[in-house]
Amino acid sequence: MTATADEPVEIDVAASSAAAVKKVGLFGRLARNQSVAIGAVLVGLMILIGLLAPLLGATDPTAISPAARNLKPGVERNIFTPAGEQVTRTFWMGSDSLGRDIYSRVLYGARISLIIGVTVAALSVAIGLVIGLIAGYIRWTDGPIMRVMDGMMAIPGILLAIGLVSVWGAGLVTVIFAIVVPDIPRVVRLVRSVVLSIREEPYVEAAISVGTPVPLIMFRHILPNTIAPLIVQGTFICASAMLVEATLSFLGIGIPPDVPTWGNIMSEGRSYFRIHPHMILFPGIFLAVTVLAVNMLGDGLRDTLDPRLSKRI
């Protein structure tokens, strides 16, 4: 029936709100979450800095200039290029004890930190997912697997990483492996807890009753329920991996000293901290901002992907 001009038109506010929420969807909720927005922008900025380091950097990060040792930020100095030409260069973040440009080293250091963080997160999640699915669904494997995981978690992660690096030697692959191993049990316990709650659901029992193969049940019915918590866990592992790498490099047992990483830059500048604090200040700021951004992104994703918390957004 068509309403006349004198008759009031009733509006279903609840239906309109529900339609609006449905229209917004997941990406709309992510965009409205300030933690996700700020974290994604900062992480994207750091990725661009790492990718564009050759264009943004003024010099080769490994180039040594004895005439430009221990310069303060913003100082100009005449240096010789590898071709023997004398040029005037501004050291925006100063230089270290070997005359290397800290600005260029910090920019190139973003590459190593992000590569390690993303690689460690991907490997930890992938390995932990497989082990967690097996432990959670195949009952007789649960006890032995979780006892091994409990034994690994009994050792502090940083100490286990230091021990592995000491045995296998410093290097990018060794550092990644040493950080991945302590993170696997955390992912296994997370996936196992999800599987234990999902395998008793009616749709899983129905799939079992009709003879669906176990691998198909695990990957069709159980795996999708682990994606959201694994994404969140992956962001926290990424941030933690960058801190552990910086710690190992700062202690001198991580990435080789000639490779520009934020940990190496701070390690080289700790002897001059009282006189030249900028040697530690600038790489420390970049490391802190990157870790904060990744953690903010993880917090925002958790609040959005968790049904109990997403109602507040």
C-alpha cells in the first residue's frame, strides 16, 4: 500500500542498521579500526623504505670513510668515492666509528628486519599449523606431541635462539631458524585449542559419519576456523622476531657485523653512546616504530576478526 502525504512512514531502524553492517563487511570494519589503519600505514611505509633504500640512501651502507668518522647528524664532509672523486656529502644521521653513513645503514636495515620478521612468522605459522592440526584431531598423537612442545617452551626463547646460533654459526638463515624453533610451540598450542573445540561440532561429526576422509575433514572443516587466530598470531610473531634479531645482533651473535641491520648499528654504537647517542638513537627509533606498528596491526586484526570483540567496533 502506498503511503499518502499525510500518513507517517515507518522505518525499520534495526533492519536498516543490519543492512548497513552487512554492506560494510570485513574490509569496512578493518578500515574503521584505528589500530589497523595506523599500523598498516606505518608497516607499509617501512616496506617502502626498505624497497626504495637504494634510491633514498645517499651512499653505500658498507662504504668506509676514515675522514668522516664519528660525525654528528647534519654534518657535511668531503669524502672520496670508489672512483677516486672527491664529493661533498651530508651525513643526515651522522656516521659511525668507521665513517659509514648511518642514514643509509638504517634504510638498508629495514630490509633485513622485515625479511626476518615476515619469514619467521610464515614458517612458524606453517609448521605450527600442521603439527597443531595433527595433535588436535588425531587423539593418540596429542600426548607425545604436546609433551615435546611443553619441553621446548620450558626453555626461554631468547636462550634457545642464542644456543642454536652458537652451534650453527652466525648468518641470516641460521638466525631465522633459531627464531622459528621457539615460536613453533606457541602456534601448535593455539591451533590445537581451536581444533579441540571444532572437532566436536555437529558438522564435523556429520562428515565423519558419512565416511569423509580425515585429511579432507581437517582441511575443509577445521582449517578455515584457524585462519583468523593464526593471522593475529603471525603479526605478533613478526614483531617478536624483529626484536629477537636485533637482540642477537646487538650481542654480536646474529647477522654478521658487515651486514647493515638495526641491531648491528646499535651494537657498533654502544661504545660511543655517551658521546654520540645518535648511533643508537636512530636505529632504535626505526625498530621501535616498526614493532609498534606490527603490534597495533595485530591488535586491530584481533579486535576485528574475533566475533566477541568485533561487536564493539
